[in-house]
Amino acid sequence: MQIRLMQILTSLVLLGIAATGLAGDPLPSWNDGANKAGIMAFVTKITDEGSPDFVPVPQRIATFDNDGTLWSEQPMYFQLLFALDRVKAMAPEHPDWKTTAPFSDVLAGDMKAVMASGMEGLGKIIAASHAGMTADEFAQSVRDWIAEARHPTTGMAYTAMVYQPMLELLAYLRNNSFKTYIVSGGGIDFMRVFAESVYGIPPEQVIGSQLDASYQLRDGVPTIVKEGELAFIDDKAGKPVGIYRHIGRRPLLAGGNSDGDRQMLEYTTIPREPDDTTPRLGLLVRHTDAEREWAYDRDSHIGGLDTALDDAPKRGWLVIDMRKDWKRIYPERD
Amino acid sequence: MQIRLMQILTSLVLLGIAATGLAGDPLPSWNDGANKAGIMAFVTKITDEGSPDFVPVPQRIATFDNDGTLWSEQPMYFQLLFALDRVKAMAPEHPDWKTTAPFSDVLAGDMKAVMASGMEGLGKIIAASHAGMTADEFAQSVRDWIAEARHPTTGMAYTAMVYQPMLELLAYLRNNSFKTYIVSGGGIDFMRVFAESVYGIPPEQVIGSQLDASYQLRDGVPTIVKEGELAFIDDKAGKPVGIYRHIGRRPLLAGGNSDGDRQMLEYTTIPREPDDTTPRLGLLVRHTDAEREWAYDRDSHIGGLDTALDDAPKRGWLVIDMRKDWKRIYPERD
């Protein structure tokens, strides 16, 4: 009995520590203000069993865009930087690329010409770097790149350019029994390589754009092959469709940063029935911090935020001002 | 302190009860034998932290076919019976169906002619009953049907024709921290209506065949519309692709009952690397019980089990013999 009592006392002490941790500020990198207060009031009321706004655990679904919402997206989407690096790495096996646009422009470092090649040129770059290989080979190429590559202007690892305040928000939601999802226009297979270790989001909670895939036994080994055709674009009106397909129920909270997220926020926050008073929350991260990150919105080619910003007041979406709302942008480095 | 001690003692008593519950037979509707023992030995070794075969919780993914694996599928897939009933219910709004095959055959109850209409005819029946409506309208039509409809030969509710031993297996796996999924050739939206209440499987863990879908604001209300084109067939080689798309990692256990599940079982159980010794389990439910359910395998048009049965010995898949292995087929009724 002596030992059992010790165990009980130890458990009580550990419980006490856990409780203290929970009682602390769950969003320490957020400045006090209407946005932080709005997020916390929302979570408090839907998790309070005594509240008329209480929402049962299975319905606590939160969906977040990735590029520009959970990590940076300038000077261009990081996945595109990956694709360009892959073209360079693969060039020795493709001698014809030296003289064939858009590959020749990539190899010459002529980014203006690459961007001018438009969807057709970029499609070829994506196909060359993402298709015609097994899923395992692709994942390994992303894993290798993520470990080595550095951002062209900050010199940081890409996985260090995630937003500390959003990491705290994801953890806060999970501590309140939310399932957190990524719903991104980016490639589902690209994000799944790092989403679990970087965001704490497992592969089955990552939704993104997809190429066709096929299955075969190759030399007796079960193999998924990534094919060249786009199967699904998880952007704009595709985001609610992606949520419907993968999750099959409506989120309670959605966060984005661009017009590509507008439909996801509509789908999440607008009541379907006039008498539905379930609290729902839409968040828009506005890039206002040219010093610590980037400042852009209405006219940006990457992450343009225009019609969604116009809609925010009437929809009740919180517009997060990076410069004012966030104490810190990226995690502290070790 | 007096109260706290009481709480501690109460907790200890409750813990004791819980432990006793866990120590009982988790699969009471399974007869003792090699299959029950094989399933339990598998779960025991992968959950034992001291075992070299221990598998961390996030990798504990189990996928199950639905028709013929979790519930019955004779005399035809229940979703097809739903579609036929829907055609009858919708007929007053479609006077032309009286003279247009295959609808006229459905209305005349000429099932031979309906089946003879082949994929083209059945496709028209599925399209009429599943597409051109909102996702909410479709879900409501399934909900209404499931509540009212009765099986043509047993007279039972369809949701009562689920296999009690499989319900126990699903619960046993979840009690051992598995995420349980359905991976079915059936329609994802059809199954999601009842999977949570009947199987304890939430919508986000249901994978199935899908029609195209679109999103729009309709009179200001966010609306998903089910379109007429098939977007994905989650059968045969489509099952590993569906798992790859939705889950993004390989299951540890897969259960099926027909050749349509063969590729899912291959994908789950065959090592990708020669040195991968992670334990993996494949299960095939074989319909051997003409008295309590149905008996069919190699030559059946519904749920044919032929090449997968041939592969079972070399792959190490457990072939469950309904008649011998299961004490009871369906849950006891209240």
C-alpha cells in the first residue's frame, strides 16, 4: 500500500503540473487584442458543457490553408521552388532540357521566362518533378529536399518558416479536442512528407491537389505510381469539395489567407439553415509585415487577398494582422 | 483531504472495473480457433511495448470493405436496392420512365431485365437516384430509406444485417488504438449516413466510390451538388489508390470478402522492403453459411471470391469461415 500511495501522490503532482500548463496562455505568441480574444472566446464557448453553444467532440473539425497561412509563400510557393530544384537535379538525365523551354529557362536561372511560360510551362515543370515515379520515390525526393534546401532570401530551412502563432493555434485547438486539417491548393503528397513532424497533422488529415495515381504489383511489390494527369485541384471552389470528399462534414473553424480560401470560409461559416446558431469561426491571415515577413494582399500574384478581404466584415471573419497580432513570426531557433 | 481520498479510492475502483472489462473476451461472438487466435495474437504483439513487433499508435490503421465484409450483400448490394426504391419513389415526377428502359423495368419489377441492362442501365439508375441533387438532399434520402426499408427476404432493417463478430472486431481494434476505416466500392456518401451510428466509423474514415461534386453559393447558402459523372471507383486496384489518397499511409490490417479486395490486402500485407518485418494482417470473410446468411464464393456475381481465395495461403491471409468461426451472424435484437 505504501508504494501505491506514492504512485497516487506522484500522479497528483503530475496532474497539478499538467493543469498549470493548461491554465497558462495557450497562445503566447499572440498579442492581446480583439483577434486573440475572439479565437479564445470561440473555443471556450464551444467546449463549455454548460454553454448553449457547446459542440460535441466529433464535430470539432478545423481546416487550414497551408501556403501563406501556416508557412510563408514568397517569393513563390515553396513547392514550386522544390520543382525548380528537382528539374536542376534531374537535368543530367535529360540532356534535351538544355534546349527545351521551359526547362532550359529553369537551368539558365531565367525566372522571368519561366513565369512567362504560364500554366503550360509550369505544368510541364510540375509533371517532370512530380509524376512518372512511384509515390515512395516522390516522397523521398521531398524528404531529401526539405532537409537540405534553404530559402533564397532568408537562408532558412523551409520548415523553419512556419508561423509560430499558428503552431500554437493548432496545438490549442487539438488540446480542445479539435481534429486539425490542412486544406491546401498545394500537392497532397508534398505536404504529407512534413505535415506530421512540423504541424502535428497526420497524413490522413492533409487534403490537397492530386495527380492521378495507379496501383500495381511491380516485381511482386505493391506500388503506387504517380501519373501525369491532374485528378483534383483543391483551390477556390475545390476546397469545399475537397472537405466534403475527405471529411464528409462541415468544419467548425477555417483559416486561410487568400481569395483561394474564400469558398472554404463561406462553407465553414455561413449557416445552411436559418435556425442553425452553431458558433463558427473564419480566420484570414493578412500579410502586413514587410519587416519580419512580407506585406502583400490585393494585387499580389501569390496569395492575392481581395474579394475575401471585402467579404470579411459581413461574414464576421477575423482578419489577423501579422504585424500587430503576432509577437513573433517564426519559431525560435535552437 | 477526506474528499480527495474518497475520489482517489473511487478512481481505483473504477480502474479495477475497467481492467476487468479489458481482460474479458473482446470477441465473444467468435468461436475459438485458429482465426480468432490469429487475430488476437496479432493485436497483442503489435500493442505490447516490450515486443519487437510493437507498432506506434499513429501507424495502427485498419481498413475494411463494407458489402459482404461488415454487412450482407445478397441478393444484391443494398445500395442498389436503395437506388431501385428511389426510382420507384421518384417515378411520379418522371412520367416518361413508364416507357423508358431501364426505369420501366424497375417500375414493372422485372429485375431480370434490369440486370440485363448491364452497366449502362445500372449507371442510369444510379445517376437518377444519386446525382443532380445537393449532398444534403441525397443524405436525407438515404437516411429516410435506411429508417424505413426492409430486406426483401429477411424482412430485417438493413442496418440490422451487420455482422456482430465484425462489430466486435472493429471495437477491439479501436480499444487498441487503431483507426478503423471503411474502404468500399460502394458510394462514399451513401455509407457515411449510417457508418458512424452503426459501425462507430466517422465520415472522415469512410472511403468509397465518388461522383463528381461541385460547390456553389445557392441563394446565399453554401451548397455541394452531386454531379452525374463518376470521379473515382474505389474497387480492385482502386482500393490501394483510395487508401493512398485519403489516408496517405499503409494499413496494418485489412479485411475483405471478395476479389475486389485482393489488391487492398496485397497493398496492406506484402512488405515493400525485404527487411520490413512489421506484422501485417489480411482477413477474408468467406460466406459459408447458407442457413444463417448466404453461401457463395467463386462463381457469385455479387461478392465473387476466387483469385483472392487462391492467394490467401501464400499471402498468409486468414480465411474466416462464417459457419465455423462465428457464433452469431447479426446482433441480437432488443
